[in-house]
Amino acid sequence: MTIKAIIFDVDGTLADTEDGHRMSFNKAFAENGLDWNWDVALYDKLLKVTGGKERIKYFVSDFLQDFDKPADFDGFVKNLHAIKTQHYTTMIGEGNVPLRPGVKQLIHDAHAAGITLAIATTTTPENVTALLEVGLGKDWADLFAANGCGDIVPHKKPAPDIYFWVLEKMGLAATDCIALEDSENGLRSSLAAGIKTYVTTNHYTRNHDFTGAAAVFDDLSNLEQFYQATGLTLGKLPD
């Protein structure tokens, strides 16, 4: 298999963002006079659902049955999520959420080798921009041929929609690509799109079921090991 493209998930894969999201949700709740507090144990359960707005709705429906929903519940959730996003992008802009080990080098090595790069995530475009401007510089978007994020597809991971969208944007077949994910939902999504997938775990996902993954790593601090597993060599395509 000659790898023509690498498709990256963002949250938990490019950076350990989940606690930043969790703390930003809590700030949004407090600002809106809500006594909700998502601690690490609860957030671990809530991560079962992808997408911030969807996660709030899941929390209310499954953990807060006595909550008196406002008439415009969708609007209420959308507003909460918008405030949360402001807090999160501020946190990112202050440099408090660095890229995970090896990520920046992998992106630059692959780009230099002529491999197409893309993003497939459920997080918002604002969050992606905030993270990658700090991690890769103002021109980060020039490195990626497709930026699939947010609500551009009807169904979020574990549905494969976002991967199909990215494949169409790149004009490549699934068999030409590999994906990099960190969670079971992400893996289910990429595999359903027919893409060979490698996993880097984090403290929220290390106990997930990664059946079907091509390989599972703690992180990419040993890039040579990752290149050997994928068939890539440092900085260039294999002969």
C-alpha cells in the first residue's frame, strides 16, 4: 500500500484537549447560573457522545432528568456551547494546550514527502483554528488539503460521514489513506469509511476497544516506530 494521504482526528489525537474542553464547559455553566460541574469521571462517561452540543443534550437527558428545559432548548444548548467555545479558544490561544509528542514533526515530515494531509473531526472550525495556529503557525491551513470539522455533515462520529466528506474533498479512495484516531468512536468512524487506522491513546481512551486498528500507540514520541508500522520512512515515501 502506497500511502497518499494521512487524515487526522483533532481532540485527543493532535493534542490532549479533552480537559480543556471540560473546564471550558464548566466555565460556561457557571456563567449561566447553572450548578453543573463535569468532573473527570463524569466527563469520561459523557465522551461516549461526540460533539459538544450533543454532549450537553446527552447530559441533560441521561444524567439530569429533573432539569426543567427552557422552551427553546436547542437555542439554550447552542448558546451554552458558544460561550464554552470562547473560553476554550482563549485557553488554546494562551498556549495552554500544546500538540502531543511527535505530531508536529509527523505533519511536517509527511507534507515534505508530498503526502496529502487532512482533518476529520467533530469539533468546531474555531477550535481547530485556535489549536493549530498556536501549534503549527498562522499558515497551518496551507498544510491541509481538506478540513472536515463541526457540523458540515449530518451525523458525527462514530458515523463515517466526516471521513466520506474528506475523501471526496481530496479526491482519493479510502485505500489510499490512513487515519490517526484516539478513541473508539473515532476508530469506528474511520473503519466504517474503509480507512486503515492507527490509534494513539490518552488517559480518557486507553481502555477503549480498539479492535480493528492497524496498531495502537501511547503517543508518537517514537516516530520511527510509527513510520515502521505504517510503511513510511522519515521524511519521505518508501521506495
